[in-house]
Amino acid sequence: MDFGHSPRTQLLIEQVAAFIRDEIEPIEADYHRAVAAADDPWQPLPILGELRAKAKAAKLWNLFLPDDKLGAGLSNVDYAPIAELTGRSFIAPYVFNCNAPDTGNMEVLVKYGDQAQRDRWLHPLLEGEIRSAFCMTEPDVASSDATNMAATVTLDGDDVVVNGRKWWSTGVGHPDCKILIVMGVSDATADKHSRHTMVLVPRETSGVVVERLLPAMGRHDEPFGHGEVTFTDVRVPAGNVIAGPGRAFEIAQGRLGPGRVHHCMRLIGLAERSLELACERATSREAFGRRIADLGGNRERIADARIAIDQARLLVLHAAWLLDTQGIASAYGAVSQIKVAVPLMAQQVVDMAIQLHGGGGLSEDFPLAAAWTSARSLRLADGPDEVHRGVIARLELAPYLEDRS
Amino acid sequence: MDFGHSPRTQLLIEQVAAFIRDEIEPIEADYHRAVAAADDPWQPLPILGELRAKAKAAKLWNLFLPDDKLGAGLSNVDYAPIAELTGRSFIAPYVFNCNAPDTGNMEVLVKYGDQAQRDRWLHPLLEGEIRSAFCMTEPDVASSDATNMAATVTLDGDDVVVNGRKWWSTGVGHPDCKILIVMGVSDATADKHSRHTMVLVPRETSGVVVERLLPAMGRHDEPFGHGEVTFTDVRVPAGNVIAGPGRAFEIAQGRLGPGRVHHCMRLIGLAERSLELACERATSREAFGRRIADLGGNRERIADARIAIDQARLLVLHAAWLLDTQGIASAYGAVSQIKVAVPLMAQQVVDMAIQLHGGGGLSEDFPLAAAWTSARSLRLADGPDEVHRGVIARLELAPYLEDRS
Amino acid sequence: MDFGHSPRTQLLIEQVAAFIRDEIEPIEADYHRAVAAADDPWQPLPILGELRAKAKAAKLWNLFLPDDKLGAGLSNVDYAPIAELTGRSFIAPYVFNCNAPDTGNMEVLVKYGDQAQRDRWLHPLLEGEIRSAFCMTEPDVASSDATNMAATVTLDGDDVVVNGRKWWSTGVGHPDCKILIVMGVSDATADKHSRHTMVLVPRETSGVVVERLLPAMGRHDEPFGHGEVTFTDVRVPAGNVIAGPGRAFEIAQGRLGPGRVHHCMRLIGLAERSLELACERATSREAFGRRIADLGGNRERIADARIAIDQARLLVLHAAWLLDTQGIASAYGAVSQIKVAVPLMAQQVVDMAIQLHGGGGLSEDFPLAAAWTSARSLRLADGPDEVHRGVIARLELAPYLEDRS
Amino acid sequence: MDFGHSPRTQLLIEQVAAFIRDEIEPIEADYHRAVAAADDPWQPLPILGELRAKAKAAKLWNLFLPDDKLGAGLSNVDYAPIAELTGRSFIAPYVFNCNAPDTGNMEVLVKYGDQAQRDRWLHPLLEGEIRSAFCMTEPDVASSDATNMAATVTLDGDDVVVNGRKWWSTGVGHPDCKILIVMGVSDATADKHSRHTMVLVPRETSGVVVERLLPAMGRHDEPFGHGEVTFTDVRVPAGNVIAGPGRAFEIAQGRLGPGRVHHCMRLIGLAERSLELACERATSREAFGRRIADLGGNRERIADARIAIDQARLLVLHAAWLLDTQGIASAYGAVSQIKVAVPLMAQQVVDMAIQLHGGGGLSEDFPLAAAWTSARSLRLADGPDEVHRGVIARLELAPYLEDRS
């Protein structure tokens, strides 16, 4: 048992940390103020492009991708601490070309895309020339149960026809978003896990309409955004189907393991950043003749946050190690565990940090209000806590039920 | 011991409930969409004025004010269930001229204002012709400790000169906001509770600058808003001082008891509304072949919310009864108790309701995201939870410490 | 709305408080030490009888019984604060002849017993000459679902034959325990609520065996105890059936409302006592140069305990008032609410008090270890929390489900 | 980063697991019943000795001791999973000669004892011929602050004289307990960390009186027990001082790191065992027509328990790895973290398991009531949670406070 990082990981951690400290943090507050003040916040500010160019030049680019030719060849457990660092900033993941949902979409194309799909979509995504979205969740049904899905992906000769309404399609507001991966029912009579198909739909295809951009807890997260998108008789070539009809579940499963590790590690970075802000505030302000840190239960809260973060990080690293060493099937429960534990932990740590900041914690003068929204959303995105608890319980109870059957 | 309402209260409850159901709820979703889509959301929409006129005509107006000539003559315990009803809607308090901070400001003028102050400011506030703000909290210090306050109110002959920076001055963004009550240090050498003075500062006085309008958790709450306001050599007549120099603490204390009861009862209404939405959602959507209500721990969550709301309501009613029957001094601990218990309860109930709504809960399609912000803010406004816990503990421990001294 | 006590209740509160302070508290620690050291702790110590005689002489006797001839004629809401006071001591309820399960059994006989049953059993119970037990829960099934009950009460001519195994029959270890009320299935084919019958079984009847006395969390609560009791072809006259065959559910329901109010109020008294001990300890010991009260989050814990207790008390009083004014059917949800909220609150307050006492809190030098067991047990006795949450949720969701049907 | 066990650890895990499954579990329930029924439960039952002989013969003996001549040569991280296994049973630690406080006392003698002390006390402890106790905590002061300690260890020529009162001296009730390590003030004027001395006091020395055996939450844990011990002018040779006068703090620190890892891993084993029992019960009983597992929030509770246990285990393993690789000074915060997190987690998991067992969970028919007491006690033993939170917060805030000084 060894909790140390490999030398290569350690070096990358230092490089990424230095980049964030030297290049991103100094401009971050100004960047967010500029977005807030922009006439059109959906137009990405030039500084983002500049930072991305620097990151790419420094080879701190696509580090998420385990493929050692197309990406950095890092395992999940090696990439995890880097993901944590990027989570300290709302723009760092994008700067390093490591932001959701592009990461997951690139992984899908690496694993399941054919050569034509890779040439057309994967290459420009890896280069950062275009962005993508993932259209799965629907507004009119409880999407936590995928069998509720109503959108259809119908094969019609050489074409595929997509119909349906999706929402929370993250990133669809970005002007560079050129390709959507859409999941829909292709054969309602098939086995539950062979019923759905994933298809690549270019953003500009006729019949694709971004009906509105949805704020999450009041935030649009410009210039990325979360879209509600309708597909009305949208017709694309059958060659746009990924991996073949009926394979969407398999693809989704493979996509979700690493994706959840990334999400969770970023939240841990966010929680660390929030705890740092809390400590900074608690030691720099006074009330009733004492530092805020020394009032009431504040020190205990800080201790509890430290424990909660450290526990959560270890749980994610362990899940990543299981993914690396035993594959997604064996890591299934572990991945559900982190999905339950980490967003809730992050929400609570951020809430504590907000409280220690007083009114400032509610304002945009600190990244805490946005951090809270980020953590809260992840308790629903990729499946609500409760569904994951159901998975964990099913695995836990299975041997006892088998004994009885 | 009698938990029933008086006949008059019961009648008013029915009238207010009917008004909300018939006049406010039908337009509420459209209203919020219209504000979100407005070119200038800081211009109040005409519908608000129309509703206010109806409420006034129906004599459902200024019900908060215990004075039986100027207001409705209701005790705190009588008004409480009405405040609860208004809390179910974000606009109802304003419609009934019962919204903070105008309520508190009117009470201050009723209790402490002289005739000239009443004529000039109280009357138009009671009529709903103008709005007001209350400027107490400051950005540069931990304002939970009032002795940290840095703003100054300096008597200079027949004038008073105000200098300082305040924030979270709620309502200052509204175009009808014409008068600010500002609290500042007037005599730094005086006894801790005689050091501060409150003064009426017309919004348009030279030197008063609303530097910015602060979003709370990303929300501006237009057209009311929360302002950061600077006062630079702001000069007003000495006659604008309320109740005399050095009396700000006394005034603040008297203001806060009923104000906290109102806030808490409104939050209980908000929690009830959120629980209703949760029940509605839980019984109308299905996943995994069952109603959402019947999945996992959802029924237990709904039960816990019911218990939490009912406990909280009783605690507030009891505090209101103490205020009515024994006065603010005897109700001091009880008021701190509700200030700790109720916002936290409301935050948790709303969080549960959000979770049951899935992605919809994060959107603006339901009032839950705004409800969450409202509850969360109240854990800081009027003193953070931790300060109130300190008050409660001090009262609880006092007899034991006396025994030892 | 009036939270004040009636003059008579106020007077009784003062008398009971004085009796506990002057007669019970001074001997309590010695009493428990004497029981622990006794050769046979199941033999009641004489002091108990002496105190009971004094209480009876002072007319502080059977105060629980609402019947104004047989008891004190107090409503539930009037008796509640008295029950709270008795809960501060583990022996006070018995001293005042107000301890479970005798209270509930006496109520059953008052409401449902016929003249012969009253003469033979109720009178000596009211006089305190005998004790009783209530045999409902069974070891071999999940008794939270009464339809699981396996014991049978079979009418056989002029007799009734009882067979089955019960446990947690509280009080059965006391040498004065002379009568058991036993519930069993009498007609398995009847409607779910008419299937069971209650019958009076004298303790000494042939076939009644107390198999063992069960410790709860390691405690036997001598000389009362909790028994596991088997009934093997136990034959009693048919006249021992209470209210007639098939009426056990109805009787149980009527018994449980006030019984739960009593239990909960006693727990509130126990929580108050625990908080007092916590405050006493927190102000009398020092560590790291400060009073324990002033370390870390201890003051906040004390404040949270105060809030939790006060909320819980109001919830119980309100449930009692509903019972009094609207009957058990309307108070059903409220009674389930207190059953969930109060034992959990008490468990948490006691846990906090234990923690503030350090090692002493785990010992028998303070009543806290026993208090914890008492609170914890009540989360299971009279139905586990989860079953009551199910009742509350069912009531909460009913209107929404009706709308859809 | 590698979460796998070494081959040797893996082998030992399997051997210990097999021994527990084959030798201990089959006799465990009977053993506890026999103790409960014994005339003198303080006389160890012969089965214990037999099992110890088997374990010793199987070389599953003293596995805790890192010294590779005297013990098994396992690092903390290697021994941790074995400690977890032993924690599943209340007698397994003793069977493997790995129970507190003997483990810590043996480690002290290995690290700090001189040859004579080792010959006389360490050898028979390692052989399991005698037992020991550790006398540190005192009843009359808040012992969480060691500077409160009142007992004295006074050098007087060739002797040392011990005076004072200690309690919670675990193991002192066992007839084989022959040696006590006692800590007391030897030089009240010395630096805070050089004020105390540890001395070996044979149990039978004149002036040593076990005043009473203390139950923890009503349990005596016979035949080990927790003693309150007075030392009145107890005189032992100066050669019994461990490592020299004034070094008690240093010794205590070195003792506590591994000791806390052991305690915490055993609690994790206990929590695992409790979760297994909960799953067993939840799948084998039915109520309301469904398995208990399928009622209300029970599956979510089981999932939360799984997450909580796995997080806690990783935190302890990481702390053990820090101890192994960086020493106690660097692992100080990590050890405090596990001391806060693990007992609280175990208490909650056991509480959940109790609740799922209904009345059975409170009885001695399951090991849950005893498990609860074990977990609860560890929230106080070795320093209360709050003190450890204080340590964690101090470390967390230190860099911010340095920045400001």
C-alpha cells in the first residue's frame, strides 16, 4: 500500500499548480468581473484563448486522456490530483482542455468512434478548435431512470432521424460548440440495455434548436451554458451513429466512470479552495475582540472540513485505482460512492465557508456562491444521490439476497 | 394553553390566503419571467402597482403594524400566520406593504420618530408611495459585532454629517426608495450601547452613492436589490436624527424582535410552499416503475420536512407570544432561537425539494432556487447563526456562572 | 393563541416540582447505588413505597388520568408539563403512580373495561397495590407491522386460550406485577383491524412463563424490567376479554395517543435534566486555561440543545392540545411526529451531555448513561421512527394522490 | 499510488480471518452468555486460554508489534487490516494478544524500557502470561488537558513515590493484571512537556487500591474492566521509571499514534460487522409486505453506512502510511483526524444497525448494544473528539497565522 504519487505525476502536479498560480489566479477575479459586465457574456473573452495557447505550448493539455498517443497517457489515479488542481478555478479545466463534457465526448470518440468520426470531430476537439455537448437528460421525465427517455433516434435508410427534447446540455451556449452527442431510443422493443443509440449531430443541422439557456441556481455559466435543445426531424447520415445502434448504454457506462472521477476530484479542489478562503477570512477578521477563527465552533468546523475533504479525496483516489486496475465493472459501486459522497461534502464545506464570510460569502466578491452552485448541481448531474445510493445498496445486499433465493 | 387563532386572525388568514390564491399566484410565474426578460428589470412592472392597489382597497395593507390607528392593531402572534402566508410568494409581502425593510423602518418611525419625521416619511411609507432602506452592515468589518462599525454620524451644529460605507442595504435599487435610515458611530468614547446614532438620510442627498447592486447567490432580486452605498460628507439637518444621539442600539433592538418574527414566519411559508412542490413532484413523476415518492428515503424526507416545519412554526409563534406578553427583553433568547432554527430548517427543506425536482429544481421553472437563496441569506442577515447561538448559550449558562461568582 | 398554563396546572407544576426537589432528588443517587449493590435488585427498596405513600397523601397521584373522579381530571395539555417534570427522574413516574405501562393499562380499563374488570384490576392499580404489564411485541417477527403478530387469543366456550411469545413486556419483573394485558390474533380471517383481541391474563396463570428479563443496552431497569414471556395454552375466563373480541386495534390506538404524549414529555424532562448537568459541568471544570463551556463549539452545542428541547416541547404540547380538542383521529399525524422528533432529540442532547462530562458521562456517577438508554429505546418502543415517518408521509401525500386518482 | 496489500499481509489477513471464522465466531455467543451467567464474571473462562494457545501456536500472536524479532515486523499499514479483522469480535484482540492497553504498554517497553524492565515485564506480556494497565486519566479534573493532572510521581532517593487517583484504567479487573504504567507530575516547575514521569507499578504494591470497577454505559466488560485506582504513598524502586524522569509526554505521544490506528481499525471492523448484521436482518424479516431492506430509507442508510466505512478505512490506512513513512510528528494531524472521524462513524453505523433490528438491537441477543458502547467510549478515550478537532484546526490555521505575525 503506497499513497505516494509517481514521479511523473508529481512533476505534472507541480507544473499545473505553477500554471494556475502564475497564469490563471492573477487574472481570475478580473475575468469574472469582465464576463459579468460584458454586453454579450456568451462571447468568450480573448484572455481564455491566450491562456489555452500557453497551456498547450506547455504541454499541459489533454492531460485527462489516458491514450498515450492522443493524450498524456495518465491513468485515472495519476490524473486525479491534476483534476483536483483544475477544480480550484472555474476556468482552469477549459484552459487545459480538460473540461466536461468535452473530456467525456473525446473519450467516447477515442474508444468508440470510427476513423471518419475521429478525423472529423475528435481531432479538432483535441486541438481545442471546437467544443461539444452531450444531450441525454430530458425535461419531461425523471431522467434518473434512463428507461424513461422519450427522444428517438430512428434509422431511416442511410440516415438517422432524431426527435426529442433535451435539457441541461452543458456547453451548448459556447459559439465554438459544433457537435452534439445525442442519445435516444432506437428500438423500444429491444432489451433494456440495447434500446438506445448515440449519434453525432452537428450543431448547425436543420431542426436543432437551442430553445433557451438554463440558469442553474440563477447562474448561466457563460460562455458555456446549459441548453434546452429540441430536435425536430433532425436528419444526419447513419455514419454518425457511434459504435452502432443499440450501444448507447454501453458507451454511457464507459464514459461515466472516469467522468465521475474527474467531477469529484475537481469538487475536492473546489472544497480545498473554499476551506483556504475560510481560513484566510477566519484569521483576518475580528469580532467581539477575537479572531473569527476563535469564536464559537469555528475551529471545529474547520477541522471537520479538513477531515471531510481528506476522506473524500481518498475515496476518489481509491475508486480511480479500482477503475485502473479492475475496470469499470468492478469499480461500479466505488464510483457511485464518490458520486454520493463528494458533491455533498463539497456543498457542506462551501456552505461553511460562506457562513464564515458573512454577507461577503453571498456576494460575487468571492468564488463561494459559484462554488456552492457547482457542488449542488453535481448532486443531481450524472444521477441524483438517491439513485447512486440505490446502486450501492443493491450491491451491498446482493449476497444476502442470493443466500435466500 | 390554546393553540387556536382568534376569530379576527382567522378571518384575516382566510382573506389573505384568498387574495394570494386568486390574485397573486395566477400571475406569479409570468411576472418572474417578465422581470427576467426585461430590458431594465429595475423598473417595477405595472402589475405590482395594480396588485398593491387591490390589496389596499381590500384593507389587506400594513397588517404588520401593531398600532391600531396606523396599522391593523394585530399582535405579533396574530400577525404571524399572515406573515407565513405572504412568505409563500416573493412578491406578496410587497403587495401587502409588509416587506422588509420597510416594515421595520415604519415601526421605528412609529415608535421613535417625531411628528415631523412621521409626517415626512412615515405617512408616504404607510401609503406605499415611497420605499426605504436600512444601512447598517459594512463590508470592511465583521458586522456581526456592532462595535466594529466604522461609519460615523457626526453632529455639526444644526447638521449631521454621515461618512462611511454600507452594504446589503436591501431595497435601495427600487426607484421609489427615497429614504435611508443610516446607523453610525456618533461618540466613540461613550458606553458601548450609547455610541451609535440613527439618522434619516434622503436617498438623493449629495454624497450618497449607490456604488453597486450586490447579487446574493447570483440573484439581484430586482427591482428591490441590495446596495453597497457610500456616504461621503453627507450633510442632513440634525432634526433627521431618530430619537436623539446615542440611541441607535435601543432602536435597533426594538426593531429586531418583530422583524425576526416576520422573517421567520415568511420562511416557514416558503418552506411550506417548497414542501408542497416536493409532494406534487413526488406524486406526479415516476422512475424505476414507481412514483418518486415511493423511491428510497423520499417519504421519510417528506415526513422529516413536515416535522421540521411544524416545530419551527411553533417556536416562532411562541417567541411572538413572548414578545407580546413579556416584551423584547424577556423574549430575547426566544428571538435568537428562531433566528437560528428557522432559516436553517428552511434551507434544508428547500434543498430536499430541489433534489426531488431533479434538474428542474436548479432551474427557474420552479421558485425553489430563489427560495434557497432566500433561506440561505437569512442565516447571515440580522446576525449569523453563530452569534445568535452565542446569545442563547450566554442566557443558558448565566445562572450557573452566577452560582460560581 | 395562549402559551400559558391554567392556574390549576401551574399550581400542580409547582407542587410536583417541589416534591421532586425535596423528596426525590435528595435520595436519588443513593437509591440507584443501593439497587446496584443489592443482592436481589428485583426486590423494590422500601424507600420507594415510602415516597409513594407521601405522594398519594399529597394528592400528587394518578395525575395522568383525565377522568375527574378516578384521576385528576387533567387534559393532556394540562398533564404534559407534569409528565415533563417526572421525566427528570427515573423513579418519579413510579412514585406518582404515573409510570408506563401502568398508565396506559389503567386508561384502557377506564375506557374499555367492564365493571368486573375495573373492580378486580383497575382499583388496585389506581391505589398502587399492584402493577401490570402490556404484552404486544414479539421476538420472532417485525412487530412494527402488527399484522405480523403470531400470538393467538382463541375463544373456546367460556374460556379464552392464549398462546405465543412476547418480549419487551415492561414491568413484568416487579414482584407486584399481577396482571398482563395480552394482545393476539383471534380471527385471522377478519378485516385487518378486527383481527386481534386483548385479554387480561393474571401473572400467575398456569402456562405464563417469564423466560428471561431482557436488558436494554445492558440495563435491566430493576425492579421493573423487560420480560420475554411465553404463553402456552394459557386459559382464562372469556370475561377477561377487553371490550369484546376483535377490538384490540381500536383499544391500542386509543391507548397510544396519550401514552406517547407522556413518553415524549418525560423525555423532554430528561433532556432538560441532561442539559442542566451539561451546563453545570461546562461551567465547573477547566481545561487549557478556560472553562469547558468556553472551549470549541461547546456553547453552540448548548444553544442547539436549548433550541431542540424548546421546539420539541412545543410540538408535544401542540399534539396534546390536538388530542384534547380534536380527538385521536385528528391528532394521529401529530402524535407520530412527536414520536419521531422527541426521542431522537433527547438521544442527541444526552449524547452531547455525555461528551461534555468526559469519562464521567459514561459512568453511573451521573444519570446520563441511563438517560441515553431511555431515549434510545423510545426510538423503537411504540413503533420505530421509520414507521411513524411512514404515517406522517402518508398523511402528507394523501391529498396529492387523491388529486390524481 | 497502490491500494493493494503486500503478499505477506494478504496471507496474514486470510489466516486471521480463517481463525476468527473457524475458532472464535462459533463459540462467541455462548461465551458471552456464559460470562453473563457466571457467578464471578471476573474469572476468565478457560476457553479464552485455549483459544490464545491456538493462536500462539498458529503464529497469529503479537502481530501488532512492528519489532521483527519480538513481534511480527509489520508496519502500521500492514497491521491495520488485521486489526480491523480482530475488531469484529470483542474477544479476538485478546486471543491474538493484540488488545489495548497491553499493546501500547508493550510498545512502550520495547521503545523505552531498559533491559531489566523488559526482562521483568515485557517478556511475560509478550508471552501472554500477565496483563497490564495504563493509569493516566483522573476523575477530578478535565483530563483532556494533561496539564490538569494531579497525581504525583516523586523521586525520593532510590525510590519513587506515587500518589493520586486514576480512573478508566482498562484491564485492571483481570486477575492476570500484574503491572500498571502510571503517569504523574514529577516536577511541576518544569516545562509543560517535561513535567510528567511514567513509572511501572506492580499491581500488588502496597498502597495501590482498585476502589471500584466502572461500568461504561452500564457494561463492565468482564473479565477486563475499567478501574478507579488510588495510589497512596506507593513506593517502588527508581529503576521502575520509564526512560527517565520528565519523559512521560514523549512516551505518551509515541504510544498514541499506533494505538489510535489500532483502535480505529478495530472500530472499522466493528462497523463492518454491524453493517453485515443490518443487511442480514434487513433481508430476512418482512413488514408491511416487504423486506425491511425495502422499506423507507433503509437502503439509503445501508448505502451511507458503506460509504462512511470505506471513507473511514482509507483515512486510517493513510494515517498509518504517514506514521510508517514520515513518523509521528508528520502524522500528528492525520492521527487526530481518524480519532475524530472513526468512532463517530462507528457509533452512527451501529445505531443504524440497532434501529434495523428493532427491540432485538437493544438486547444482548446481538453484539450491537456492546458495539455501540465500544464506539461511544472511543469518542472520549484517548482524548475527546473536540480536543482532536482543536489539534486539526491549529495545524490547518497555522500557516495563515504565521503570515500575519
